[in-house]
Amino acid sequence: MAAPASAATLTEVTNFGTNPSNLRMHLYVPDRVATRPAILVALHYCTGTGPVFYSNTQYASLADRYGYIVIYPTANRSSQCFDVYSPQALTRGGGSDPVGIRSMVSYVQQRYNADPGRVFATGTSSGAMMTNVMLGVYPDVFAAGAAFAGVPFTCFATTGGSEWNSQCANGQIVRTAQQWGDAVRNANPSYRGPWPRMQIWHGTNDDTLRYPNFDEQIKQWTNVHGLSQTPTYTDSPQANYTRTRYGGSGGMAPVEAISMQGTGHNLPVDAAQVIRFFGLDGTTPTTVPPTTAPPTTAPPTTAPPTTAPPTTAPPTTAPPTTVPPTTPPPSGACRVSYGVNAWNNGLVASVIITNSGSSTINGWSLGFTLPSGQTIISGWNATYSPTSGVVTARNMSYNPTIAPNGSQSIGFQATHTGNSGSPTSFTLNGTTCAIG
């Protein structure tokens, strides 16, 4: 039997509340909503709009099935990027886009008797960055978020009004989990409630918001939840995907991260997996929404763009040009921490190189021997040659120095034939390093 046709349409709402940056608000209310409906804020990428994101994702069609309400904000600046960089946006109640989005949520809660405990945010690229921001400044409002190709909360902060932070975009802002977690806690110093759960998606070949931002987001949200960065569950839900869960093995773990091997910035959005993570796939619509609807605006008739990068491209990262020095650091002046997350025939290695000496290291190469059967297929923050056996990881052009007591985070993804063990020794510029 064919499903009945839906009469629900995307509608524009005006005068929804405080809106310092003049965002536009579009709303999708299905024909039948749950008794106390959940709210999903769906945030577009740079160059996009709310109506385009509505047309280009499945969140509305899934709302027809499960009875939640979807808010589609639209950024009102020439780049059509959300403000994830200004001091106002990164401060609770400070102004700019987050305040307008918070007003949209309040409007829907009041008008549709929505459940304040089931408000969620998701987005792609600029929208993914805004998802991190909304959960960072309003953890009491959002129960969970899902970020596709984003960066951690506060990573994109700039001065002078610039919309683009090249250092963050290129994956060069590497902080400890504690530092990232403190950024969220410091935005809400009096907050003592539960922290939002987070689902993180990223392609290993993302050349707009580079792959190290995936690990930095994991650091941030695991630390916010007081969790180890060692996953409690790892699997491969489909070919070339690695899924890790932290703080639980079930489908609604506090943090869930999906690494997409070989995928670039224009990554596919799996709306069904987002709705599953939010716990919205078990809702049965039981009520009809109010008969008085906000003013209607038809969805756009033009096709949405097929790419989602910002209008201002980040600078291209050239291959490393800094040659490691021939004089090695003093003996015992380096330490290497090496962690492995493995599954059936693959693994991800996270490596932290620490300069425990008193002099700056300018140009570095880390030598180690991979266990038999392991082959590197991609990496970040270093070049790796060869891809198996005795490997040398060399600095990129943007990270040649390691200050005294400073660290450099690198990593790679590899296949294995059964042995997912770690190298037994490391040398930095020819000198043996401590491990641990």
C-alpha cells in the first residue's frame, strides 16, 4: 500500500525573537507530530541556505516518519557561512548567529509544546562548526549534536572580523583533551547538568577542513564527558568506514565518531544514522499540529549545489620543504606516545611526539618499524615513507618546529593482516626516544 502523500511544506517564520544577525528561519512541521515533539536544528554549509539544505537532505522525510520538527536557519552574510569565529558567537548569549538560533528553538518550543529535553543540532561544514558552537555555548538546550566535516568549539576563533581561520582549517591547532574540554566548560562555568552527546563524521581526504580536526573534536567531547580517548567499541558499519564509540558500546554512546576513508570535504550525509544516534527513530506521531501555520515560503526551485566548501578556499598545503637537521637532539630529549584503535583488518594510530629537551627542534623526522603485515594507507600532519617496514614520518611545511616541552600530534590509518601491535622503538632525528 502506498504511503499517503504529505501536505506538509517548508514555511518561513519571521519575528521569532531576538535575532542580532538577521538570520532567516524556515520550519518543517510534518502532518502528524509526536505528542511532545523533538526539535532538530539542521544547519547548512557555506554558500547554502536553509531551504537548500531542506531539499538536499532527508531530515524532513524522516520527520514525516518519526514526528519531530525541523528548523532550517539561513546565514545572512555574503559568504552564507555561519558565524563560528567571533567573540560574540563563542560567548553564551553574546550575540550573533547562536542567539538567533536559540530564539528559533524557543519559538518552536512555545508554539508546538515541544520537549525541551529533546532538542538536537546537526550540520555540514560551516553547519558542523556551528553544531559544535551551539552545543558549546548552550549545553543546557541541546541534548546531542551530529557534525559532518566540522572543527571543535572555539577552534575557528579569529580576530579582526575575519571569517576564515586557516590554521584551524588546515588541522594545525592541536590541543590537549583537557584544553578542548575547558573551552566548553569555561563557556558555561556555572553549568552542572548533563553534557550533550556528540556524533562526529569526517573524511580522511578532506582538504578544506582537514582530517586532524576529527581527532580534536573527539578529544574535546570525550573530555567534556570525562571519558578516555580509548574507544569502548570499534566496528566498520560499511566499507571504508571506521566507527568508534566512547563511554558506551550502544548506539547512543556519549561520543560516536565515524572516519570515512578516502572521502573528501563533500561527504555524504547519512540522516538515518543521525536520527538513530539522537534516539528519534522510535517516536510514533500521534497528534496533528496547530491549524494556524506561520507564513509560507515555497522551497527553492533551483537545484542545490553539489559541493559545500566555503567561498574562500584555504591555502594549499605544499609538501614539506624543511629538511630535518643532521645534528640529533640530546639523548633522552624526546618522548613518543603511541595509541592504536584496531578493528578486523584496519587500524588508526595516534602518535604524540614530545620535545622533552631544552632546545627547540626545527625540522623533525620520526623513525619506527611497523609490525609485519601493517601498511599505511593515509596519514595526517606528516609524510610517511615507505608505507610499511621501516617507516620515516617527516614534518609538513606548516609544523617543522617543536618547542621545549611542546608536542606534535600526527597519525595514520593502516591495514593489517592480523597483527595490530605497536612499534617497539622510535627515533627522532636519529636519537632514541622514551615511550609513554
